[in-house]
Amino acid sequence: MSDILTIDGLTKRFEMHVIDGREVAGLEDVTFDVRDGEFLAVVGESGSGKSSLLKCIHRTYEPTSGTVEYRKGEQTVDLATCDERTVLALRGAEIGYASQFLHEIPRVPAVDVVARPLREQGKSPETAREIARDLLETLQLPEELFEAYPATFSGGERQRVNLARAIAPRPRLLLLDEPTSALDPETREHALDLLESYLDSGTTVVGVFHNRDVVERIADRVVEMDDARVQRVLDGSAYREEVTA
Amino acid sequence: MTVLDVSNLTKIYGEGCPDCLDLTGPEMGRNQCPECGSVVACADVDFEVFQGEVLGIVGESGSGKSSVAEMLSLDLEATGGSVDYHAIDGDLLETDYQQRRELQDFHVGMVHQHVRDGLNLDFSGGGNVAEKLLSAGWRDYGDIRDRVRELFEDTEVPTDRMDDATDTYSGGMQRRVQIAKAIANDPSLVVLDEPTTGLDVSVQARVLDMFREIQREQGLATIVVSHDLGVIRLLADRTLVMRQGRIVERGLTDRVMEDPHHEYTQTLINSVI
């Protein structure tokens, strides 16, 4: 299996001008590969650098040093240093990201929030809305909320909209930051079923999860982080053995 | 495709002197030259805008962001610099009166912060938009009515209010009419100056969503000037941060918001209520 991402020496330090110019480490010398089509779970305590890692891949954080090589066929792009136009083009077409929070224009109905990235891919409003409704239904968002505004939703309902929006355009690489943390166990199962169906159709997922059950169920490999560094990279089976031992 | 390539754009109010640029800016902590008293609204501003992209310009009052917007929409004369504009294959700042009129009629749509700068409130809403079509050479009354109706529908202005005087419209409707007017002749660039200022919070969201829909659908290159970080976050792909007439930081919008590098940007982001 080829690698979709090769991350090498990735380091992020924040210079906090507003707190006496002190430097804060986000990531230190992170190196690992992501294989095409796998589900890679990133685990670790709060503050260990999991979200920073996703944000550096997505270029929401600008890495201080190191490389993030994104590969498609013969082409390779270093996401850490490529120009902003390239990042924007990839985000629109190939790389999806769901943050922990939904940032959207208020007073846009949930179904339109999910349909928007599909419309930007050139789908007709009707088709986009249809796909959006299917996704929201699969994620068990009550139908009466489809045309309501997500700002009024509960955390779990909002998270379903956020997840549906990120996966709707079927990106090649999907970066998920705690996408199921606010879901009840039953809905979480449905969300994982949905993610698995995407994996089957070729999407690669790098996901941050707190919930061990999720990681145990779905991860092909697990990256363990602590103190801004990668401690270990384990096969899913090895991780499961350790957890059950 | 690059729609606009701005370099060293500078606007000085006053006589100006050789020290103006060295003695102003964020490092000096002022935008008024202590030697000659001239105000440097902006200096050495450079950026590109690509087709289909929304560029945000954010900064506090007096940072020079509106001056940049007004120079690009040809409402304000620049003191120096150049603006290569793809639609005319030349420098926007070197154009004569006739070319400027043509540019304003066909190529650059401006949505002003103050409604009176953008609309004649004594005219009907439809008349304001029709005026833009007329200046672009439209002559057939029926065609003009049809086009205005279409633009009202796109910008969600009730078409049955088309013939009412614009001063009877709500603030939100007036802003929508300005947007309808700005996009009437399929411009290659739209400039929005504080698109939500003065609007009810509930109306702000609808105006932003409506504009974003049109912008994406038509692949419009857009410059959005705002002091409101929320507006910039929701609309802009890339963002420039200005302070005291200079660009202090630039980057992908989410990067600027979540990983601000410059001291001023960090203060700005940390000050959001």
C-alpha cells in the first residue's frame, strides 16, 4: 500500500506576543506515514498535540519546520510549505476537515450547511440537498431539524451536521477532530458505520479520538501522542491486544 | 487566474514629504507624519486577488482598509503604486476618466458602507439597479425590467417592492439592492466595504449567506473589508491584517484566526468578545 502522507520532522511552536513573547510547543519533531485508504487514529491526553497535528496537516496552523508530503499518483505536494492557492484548491477538492466546533453563517438551515460543499463541487442544488438529507438521516438527525438552524441545536446534533458537512464531498483525505465526542453510543455507531463505508470507497481518515471504543473498533493503526511528540505508532490489532490485556 | 495585482499602493492625505513613509506605520505607532502633518492612509500595500477568491481585509478604524477598497473601486485617487487589472490588461491607476467610467460600469462592483454613497434614496430600488444597466448600454425597457427582477430574486429583495422609493426600504434591503447593483453587469471584481455594519444581527447573517451563494456560483473575485472578524472568517479565503496603513500579516483566513503570528493580530483575535 502506498502512502498518502509522509510527515517528517513536523514541528510547531507558537510565539505568544500577548504573554511576554513566550514560546509554546505545539508539536515536536513528529514523523510518521499515513497509508492510502487506512483509518489512522491519533490518541493521547488533552494537550498532547493531537489537534495541533491535524491543524498543521490542514495548514490551519503554519508549521515552524518539517514537511507534510501529500501524494496523489506521481504528484507530491508539501502541505507545510506550498502556496496558499494550492492549499485552498486541495481543501475544496481532496482534503476535508471537521473541527470540534461548527463554524457557519448563522441562520442557514442544517441541510444547506451540509449541501454547500457539494454545490461548490458543481452539484445542482437539488442533488446537493438530496445527498445532504441522506447523510443527516444516516446520522440520525431528527428530520424536523433539517430545515432548522444549527445554532439552536444541541452539541450532539451540531456535531452530526459538522461531520456530515466534512464527509459529504467524499474527500480523499479526511481529517477529523473528535467528530463523535458528543454523540450518544447508538448515534456513534451509526457515524462509525458511515465512516467505514467511506473507507471502503477509498477515503483515508486521520482522526483524533478520546473514546477508546471507537479506536478499538475502527482503527487500522494508532498514533500515540504525549507532550507534543509521537510516542508510538501501533497496528490496530496490537493496540486492541494491549487494551484488552 | 489573477484578476488584480496590487503593488505599493499608497494614499497620503496632505502635501506629503520625503519622510512621510519612514515616520509612520505600526512600528512608529502613528499614521500622521510628524514632519509635514500629512496622514498616510495606507502605504506599500501589495497583494493579488484570484478569480473566484474572497480576500478579506481586516483592521481597526483608521487602519487604511477602506482607503484601499475605495482606490480599487476607483472612488479615491491613489498617491502612488500600481494596480494591474486583468480586465483592462493595464494599470488601474493610469486610466483616464472615460476608462474609469467604463471600469466602474462593467468591471468593478462596489458595495459601500454608507448607503447614500451607493444608492440614490429618492429613486426606486429597481431604478437604482436599472441605472447601472443603462450606463452599461442597456436600452430595452422590458429587458431592463427582466434583468432587475432577476437580480432582485438573486439578492432576495421582494420584487413587488421594485418600484418603491429606496428610502422606504429596510437597511437590510438597501444593502441587498447595493449588492444587486454591484453584480448587475457581471463584474470581474466586487468590493464590499463593511457589508454588515448598521444591519440588525438577524439580517447580517442572511446578507452574508446570500452574497456567499452568489459569489461561489458566479466565481466572483471579491474583496471584503471589515473590522468584524466574524464576517471575515465566514467569507474570506485569505486575509490581510492592516494596522496604521500597513499590512502587518497575511495568510489563509483560518490560519490568521487560529495561528496569528503578528503581535497586533494576536491582540485583535484575543479581543473578540
